[in-house]
Amino acid sequence: MARITLNGEIAQFSLKCEVNPDEWNPQTQRVNGKSAGAIKLNGLLDNSRSIIFNHYREISSREAVVSAEKVKNAFLGLKTSQISLLELFDKHLKDIETKIGKDLTRVSYLRYVRVRNRLELFMLRKYNISDIDLREINYSFLCDFEIYLKSFYNCGHNAAMKLIKHLRTIILIAKNNGWLQADPFANYKFHIEKSDRAFLTQQEIESINNSNCTN
């Protein structure tokens, strides 16, 4: 049997091989002796450990949370129904791209692209991951992304909220499809601050009139 333990969580499975109990060393977790059978079985155990560790490193490089169950499924070649944030975002971009010029302007489409790319850079800089499971997005993730937009891109509050609104659309799609049960936006205060716009000066009006703007 192989047993994976991570943060108190245990996942175990059969390696589909047998050994005589008298030849097994529980302290070293290896087969005693140097017979051909012992060498073959110990080699299988060493190879399995190496593969499990490689799966752990690969999962930890792309996801925020690594579990024993994820590593076990990766070793066994089991696919899960998990869907990641950028995976869903890219799918949404393909869907709305077909609506450009019909129900959607190209400017609106490019705003989604901008948010998607900034999310990717945010996750790399903040968590050192390339993507995240939708189920692992929480209130803290949203707050960190807001801070990132305001600090790294120097976004004002309202500008940051408008970008995060596009992320909320992706989360809503995930909830509607049953890929996400808990709503990370449940306790997130999404609001636009009121701002008083100043009137244009005569010089600004003349500058607009003299410019070569096209629709």
C-alpha cells in the first residue's frame, strides 16, 4: 500500500504488488535481501515515491492548495471535474468573441482580456501559481486582487471595482453551472464611490472641437 500524508490528510491506495511478510522491513519500508525479486520490488517502491513527489511539486506549482487526494489522483491518472479560473475565463472569452459587433463591442471584449491577463500576473506575483481551482477562490483572494490592482496598476477605487466586476461575472457563470457552491463575493463589499465631475473649461471644449476624433 502507498500512503500520502499532507497537512494531516491521508490518502492511500494499492500499488498492486505483494511481498512475503517475513521479507518486509517495516522500519525501512523496503524488502530485505538482494534477490532479484527484492531488487525489483524495491525499485518499484523507489520509482513510485519519485513519481508521487513529482506530482506533488507539479500540483503545488499551479494550484494554491495541494491535498493528498489530488496527489493520489494524479498518480493513478484519475481526472477530476475541477475547473480552474483561467480555464473558465478563456472559455468565456471565446464565447463572447463571437458576439463582437452584435451584442458586444470590441472595447468591452478587450476589458475582459485585460482582467484575465492581470489575474494571471497577480497569481504569479502573489501566490507563485499559474492558475487556481475555482473552489479555492475566497474572500481573501478578492481582497488581495483589489489591493494588487490599486498598488501595482495604480487603479483608483472605481476603476478597480469595474475590473473586479468582470471577475464577478466569471464567478457567476461558475455558480450557474454548478462548478462552485460557495460565493466568494458573499461578504465582499462591491461598491462604486460617488464622484463629482467638474465642468469642462472653455479651453478643453475648444481642444475637443479641434481634435480629429472619429467614431
